[in-house]
Amino acid sequence: MRKFGLIGYPLGHSFSQKYFTGKFARENITDCSYENFPIKSIKEFPELLRHNTELCGLNVTIPFKTEILQYADIAEDAVDQIGAANVLKIKRENGKTYISAYNSDVYGIKDSLVPCTRGKERKILILGTGGSSKAVAWTVKKMGCEAILVSRTRKPGILSYSDITSSLLESVDLIINTTPLGMYPDIESKPEFDYNLLTGKHILFDLVYNPEMTAFLRMGKERGCKIITGMKMLRSQADRSWEIWNEDIQ
């Protein structure tokens, strides 16, 4: 039996186990299973591998997309450039375990945004500076868009939420939430800025997918914004994970 799974903490919000279990059932894949592995510290990762010798691959979610890189033996170029991974491929040979790191988030982000950016250079406001934010910034720059980062604390090259003014939003087309704000069970939380400054010209994209209609997206929709939920990204990055795990499998 080939085992796959998800590491992160907490994992009550995650749809990955349901998604892959459903995929295995629909496609009559009987030799695979998928399990959630909630770990509070990345230091628990080596022990997890030792106790699950059938593990062939893992997805990685908040808050370990950057920390996990210390355990990778090799990483694809995108991971090196972004500084974050959300897919691990695990191989065991001659008593040793080898871990390869990948980033499938970039596929989900691109698939979600292409319909909004095709043929246009966009200025994009990215809320958050964690592992998911790094993948978003890398992807939109590859798409020819300008990325503006926002965090709770102003730093060189990074704005604070208090910097989100009317004049800034007039120059921005897309606003992307990469933070966990609004994720189940804290579904009423959202990035804090003046939502009354939003207009019908804005597009809001939330990487949070549980719930699908987050407080962030709801506030935008009420003000006439186009919204993009996190579900398309979830499915796209998950499908890419499956491709990665099965490359070289005859």
C-alpha cells in the first residue's frame, strides 16, 4: 500500500484527505491511502517518517512550507527561488530516505489567475508574507504582473495594512489573501483594511478554501468586486501533487 498525506497544524480546515480519498474511489485506485498528520513542530517530522515507512509523498501546509526545506535532499528550481515547498516526494533506498521538494501551489495560483490577467499587466496587492505569499509573488511576477506585499508590520519593500489607502487601491487590480485569516473555525476573521475603499474594478482572490466564501471575499462581493475562491487552486495544486508523486512510476 502506497501512503500519502498532509502535514501542518492545525488540519481541521483541510480538504486534502477528502479530496484524495474521493479521487482514489472514483478512479478505482486501490493501492493508495491518504492521511492527515497534524504536527505542532517541524521537529516531529523525522519521527513521522520513521513511524510511517509506507509514505511515498506528502503535502505541506501552514505553518511548515518554509521550515520543511531543512529536511529536503533536493528541491526543484521553483522551490529554491520561492523559498517554500508544499509537496514532498519520498524515496527509500538501501536503508536511507531521500526527500525531494516541489511547489505545486504555483500551478494552482496560475490556473486561478490566468483568466483575470490574460493579455494584461496587472498590479497585485498580496496580503501576507508567509510561504504561500512567496509562491504567489513568484508566480505573478512570472506572469508579468507587479506584486506589492503587505504585512502586519512595515518593513523594507513591504507595506503595512495601514498603508492600504484609497490612492493605493486605485492603482491596484487584484488583491490576494495568502494569510490564514478567515479559515475555519475562525470564519469571521479577515485582513484588516478599509473595505469601503473597494470598487467594482477590483478582483479579490482568497487562498483560504474552508469556507469557500470567506469574510474577505464576502466583503468584496458586497462592494461589487469580482471574487475568486480557493477551490480551483486547491484542485489544481492537488492534481499536480499527484503527478509529481507518480512521475517515474511505470
